[in-house]
Amino acid sequence: MTKTDTTPRRTGRLADLRALPPTITLPTAGKMGWGLSRAASYQLHQLGNFPCPVVTVGARFHVRTADLARALGIDPALLLEGASLNEQAAR
């Protein structure tokens, strides 16, 4: 088995995270955060090595956007600041 690189990718991260809903699927989190394939994301989760907490919803696996941000070294409060700025601009 090949070792999967879980070093965070850094391109446009905050803007991308602000556009996400509160939870996303495991493969989406793996792709956005670390450039992982769907299979690699599930494999890391199965081994207990996915880089952030995973929540089971029925038979599906989800990641909270705030947990993804933390795993990438981004303060989740910054996600909310962007939302409140956008809400103020819309008024």
C-alpha cells in the first residue's frame, strides 16, 4: 500500500471554505483539503487516519466544514466573519 500524503493544499483555501455548507461529504473534504481521491479518503477513514473528524449520518460519512478548516490550520471563526460581512453588504 502506498503512503497517502495528507499535507494540506493552500490555494484559495479561505474563500473556498466560506462557500461550503456546514457539512460536506468525506470525498469532498479529502479532495478539497488534501487532493485525495474518493477511494483514498474512504481508505484513510477506514484505517482511522483521516486528518479530521468524520461524522456518520445514516450510511454516509460527512465532515463539518469547521473541522476541515481546523485541520487545515484555519480558524473556523474566519468562516463566520466572511458570512457576516456578506450579509451586511446585502443589506
